[in-house]
Amino acid sequence: AGSAKMIASGDKDNMPEGCTPENTAAIASDLAGKTYGLNSLDTNIEDDDTNFTRFLLLARRGIAHFLTRKIPSKTSVVFTLPNTAGA
């Protein structure tokens, strides 16, 4: 939902260089789109058997320092790639 909120805010200063609400999309839940007044371009994109979800935590210390079983965890990732083949 964080990416949907960022796009809906229209605040270009908080978006990566070259990104605007007009040329940027978010992968988010239907609820996030409704909450932030965004149009859905497609639905059920997760239903492709060839899609896989992978998780990566980057840190200078081991993850045990940051996460324990008592700490609920949720991660959002926002990134941009050039519009070129193989990006």
C-alpha cells in the first residue's frame, strides 16, 4: 500500500527521479487502490503459475539483530528500472 500512497500523493519530490504519478504504477491490493483513489490496470496478476515471490533483507548486521519472533514484520519495496529490454 505504501507505493500506492506515494503515487496518489502526487508529491514528485518523494518519488524517484523521472517518475511522476502519470508515468508510474504500483503493485498493490484492491483495497489500497480504493483507499488512495487509484485506477486498477489489471487484477489477479499473482495468479500466474510462473510468478514467484522472493524476499531479501539487506543490512550490515544479521537479521536476528532486527527481527525476533515477537516482532511482526512487513516489508515494502519501491524501485525503478529503465524501460529497456532485460531491465
